[in-house]
Amino acid sequence: MSEAHSRKKQPALIRRLILDSAVDLARQEGLVGVTVEAVARAAGVTKGGLFHHFPSKQALIQGMFEDVLQKLDAEIDDILEKDDYRPGSFTRAYIETMLSGEEFGLESPWSAIGVATISDPSLGLAWSHWLAARLERHVETDGAPILEVVRLAVDGAWLAHISHGKEGLDVAAIREQLLSLTRG
Amino acid sequence: MSEAHSRKKQPALIRRLILDSAVDLARQEGLVGVTVEAVARAAGVTKGGLFHHFPSKQALIQGMFEDVLQKLDAEIDDILEKDDYRPGSFTRAYIETMLSGEEFGLESPWSAIGVATISDPSLGLAWSHWLAARLERHVETDGAPILEVVRLAVDGAWLAHISHGKEGLDVAAIREQLLSLTRG
DNA sequence: GCAAACAAACCGACCGTACGGTATCTTTTT
DNA sequence: AAAAAGATACCGTACGGTCGGTTTGTTTGC
């Protein structure tokens, strides 16, 4: 209470700032750019300060990851509402989010996090659990085998894009085709 | 001393040994396990010796990568012959190779290299070029849009497998479905 | 109402180490 | 002899993490 005037010492805000700075750094310089010192500097905090909020670098990365998953959920839900929960709607939302969304599409903060997810087994597991849980909620509309293929293709396209730029892959065309496959 | 037992120096063999050891190490401990020292030790060579064959670590990684691409080409060609170059034959070979082959399927040396490909832009580019070149040779049989989707799905399935184990993904079933998709 | 006392937030200098790379010397091959 | 192959010792540094200290905020005793 009375936080209206107290401008000093706002740990929650600092935590947010650190997280955002880390994601920002990851986008700009990739995973390798995310060193504890660099993140701290970007957030206007010292290394000691950062370690006060996150006991280890691993904890920091995990924090970023959870943060991102939350936003991911939100964006998908958002698209889902407009699609009115028809067959394949989750898969369509997945396509839109991963392949064209502002927040998660290519060229987004998420890209760097994705790379982390690949190299770090524990993050990969967390991602897998997220997907499984999410999928369970959409079994009725998105259980068809072809839709799983489509979602895997989304991952493939996303991977191709982040690992070797846009060379030789017409993402827009792919997206359209995948969308049409969800309606076939 | 006694030249009867003194083995001749065979730089080409050493080079091969280094490369194989590096790939082996990558499979066992992942990318992080591939340090210059560790590779050298595994190959029964000292660091100095390794640097005699590869001027930098980057060169070593690139060497591994090219080596793998070569084997990949060979395996695909092998399968291709049996399939007799019918429509979708390259895509089928791609499926078989990446999703079930001994050499490149999951649980293979290639997995770790794949992770490297993702994080290292220059490798990613090389991969992209390889795929583009290979694809050009099969435009006639594998140009259909659905086949591109299938290949992307292969990448997606592969990614899922290496990044979070086999949890929640029936690779065998996916493989069968992808194969059937290549036959219209 | 106001200090003293305690706790949380934050700082910044320092450390250990792992790792890529180099410089130089010895051995082998031609 | 000279070039190539390989060994040994060493260097620079980037990075994650630690630790003692200082500042800021809150509670408690009087």
C-alpha cells in the first residue's frame, strides 16, 4: 500500500525489467549475448542485484521461458476466440501465432528463446509439457492426425526460418497452405 | 626405436579419427561436450596436434558438418535407388533417413550436429544450401507443395524428438502417415 | 513520535575455472 | 636438410558465481 509515492525499491518492477531486458538482449544478439553481466547492465542493475532476484543463470533463463509461455497462451487464446472453436481452430491459432504473429512470429523475442529450448533439455521438456497440456484441451477440435502433421510442419518452417534466414522458403505461402490443410 | 613396431604417421587417418571422435562426443554429451581438449583426448591426440589439422574450433565443427552432409547424401541416394525415382521418392528417402535411419535417425550422431546447425548461422546456411541443391535435382518428382509440407513436418518431428525426448510423440506413427501422404 | 533494531534490496570488487588459442620444441618422414 | 606431424607448456579472457558491505524500508520499544 501507499506505493503511489514510494519510488524506491520496487523489487517486482526490477524483476520485470530484468526479464524484459534479457529477452531483448536475446533477440538482438542471440543466446550467446545473454550473459549475466550484460543482462544486469541492460536492466540498469548490477550483477549482485540480479543474483538477488535470480539465484542462478539457469533460474533467469527459466524465468524468461515461463514468461514467454504465458504470453504465448494469451495470444493463442486471443486468436482462438475469433475462430470460434471450430474443428482445427487451435492448429490455426498455432500457425498464426508462430508464423506471423507480432509477438512470436519470426524475428521475435521468442526466436532466441526457442533456440534455448532446443539446446537445454529441461526447457525442452517444459515446452513439451505445455504443448501436451494445451493439446489436451483441444482434443475434440484438433485431434485429427493431419492436424498433427500441420503443427509439426509449423515447427519445421519456424526452425528453417530461424536457422537459415528466409532463404529459399516462402513462409507466407507455406502458411496459407497449412491453413487450407486445416480446413480440408 | 625399433622400427618394426613403430607405426608410421598417417595424418589422414588421424584427421578421420579426430572427426569421428568429435561426432561421438557430440552424441554422448551434446554440443557442450565438444571442447577442443576433450575431442583431442578422445582421439588420442594432444590439443596442439588437433590444431595442426584444424586451424580453429570453428574449422573442426565445419569439418564435422561437411562430413555428415556427405554421409547424408550417400544414404539418401541409397534409399533413392530402391524407390526407383517415382514421384515423391526423394521426400520418402528424406523421411526414412531422418526418422528411422541408423546413421541419421534419432539417437544418432547427427542429432548433436543438428543442434549445432541451429545455433550456428553459418552452418544453418550451409544446410539450407545443401537442401536447396538437393531439391533442385528432384524438382520433377518432388515439387508438389504437399511434399514440402511433409518435409517440414519431418524437420518438426525431428526437432521435437531431439529437444524433448520421445515423450508424447509417436514417431513411428508419424512416419507412416507422412509416407502415406507422399503417395497422394 | 521517534529511534533503535532488524530485514530486505542492491552494490561492486573479487575469484575460480574452463576454454580457445599460441609459441616453441621434439620427432618423424621424404 | 627441411618440411610435416605432433607434444608440452603457457596465455588471455569471458563468464558464472560469491561475499562483505551499504543503502533503503519496516517493525518494535519506549
